[in-house]
Amino acid sequence: MTKDAIKIRIAFYALFGILGLLVVMTPHIIEGHFFIPEKSAESLFLFVEMTIGYLFYRFYLRKMENINDEKTRAEKRLVYSYKYIGETNNIIEIFKRFGRLFLQGNSEIKKEEIFDNLLSNIIVSVAKSRKGFLRFIDIKDGRTLKEFYFSKSGESMKTKVSNLAILENGNYDKSDILIVESDYRSTGICCILCIQKTEKVDIELIKSLLNQTHLLYLAIYKKDNI
């Protein structure tokens, strides 16, 4: 039980104790102090006291329900946070693993597999979406250097995204998709992630992961594209 719940319970018992004392003392309180018959005055006084007691009780129940609801919400947020941290750590581990393999000159791993794995994890675990693509665009001529696509159901993205619109406007406003761009246009390559829109997307986290993906791309394809 939380401290607030304990305080409310103590206050409730104290008020009910006072009210109970008033009920016991009612015959003595009204004796000779009212112009109406004592029996009627006693009944009226008891009715008022019972009404106050009922209101106290309803107030107590409502406050306890609010505290329990807040506790439940806090527990859900905590569970979600642990799950979120686990998913993010999983993606970070993918970055580390592929980075080590690349630096060691591992010939068994394919470059495309790196970005396919990163894209699927970002879309499913972080963005909570069903499909999307990762695209690298040459700033000078607007051509697509590389594009990686992922879909949980195997469906294609019906919405077409123009490289020219991305490069000229810096954003691409569509009702059904969300586009996030990395912060490294200065490298001569624009990196975007396009996903099917979902609720409560953590854009800052996605951008952070996209920045790492962009840097990894530059490290792997540097000789070919820069």
C-alpha cells in the first residue's frame, strides 16, 4: 500500500470515529436546544450524520480507486519501459555485431543482410509498424543509391516517395506514411526511413537509430559511393 493510500485510510477512520462519537452524543447534544420535539430533532440530526458518513465513504472509495488506477498505470509503464529497453538493446547489439564482423573483414556476411536485419528490427520493435523501407539518396543527382524494404505480410508499399520532394522540401507529408530523415546530409547522402504510420511513434529514438544506420552505410559503402 502506498503512503498516500495509508494517509487517506487514516483520515477516513479518524473522520468516521468523530462521526460515530457524534451519533452516540446526539441525544445529549439536542436535549433542550431545539424548538421542535426531541424525537424529531434526533431523527433529523441522525439523518444528517448518516448522509455525511455516506458522502465520506463515497469520497474514500473514489480516492482509493484513483490511487489503485494510478498504481496500475505505473506498473504498465514500468513493464513497457523494460520491454522497450530490451527491444532497443537488441537493435544496438545488432549494430555492434555487424560492426565487429565488418571490421574483421568477415567475408561470409552480406552487406544487404546487415540493413535488412536493422530495418526489420527498427520497423517491428521500435516503430511498431508493419512495413517500410530504408533509402539512401545521392544529394547531387537525386538518384537512389540503395533501398531496403521490409513487410511483415509481404505486401508492397503502395505510396510512392519522390527523391526530389525529399531533397527539396526536407519532408514528405502523407496521411498514411511517416518519413524520418537522418542528420547527415552533409556527407552527400540522404538517408530516410519510410514506414506505415502507427500511434505513439518515438521519432527521436528512430532518428537516433537511423543516424547509426547512416554511419554504418557510409562505413560499408564508402568506397563505392563517396
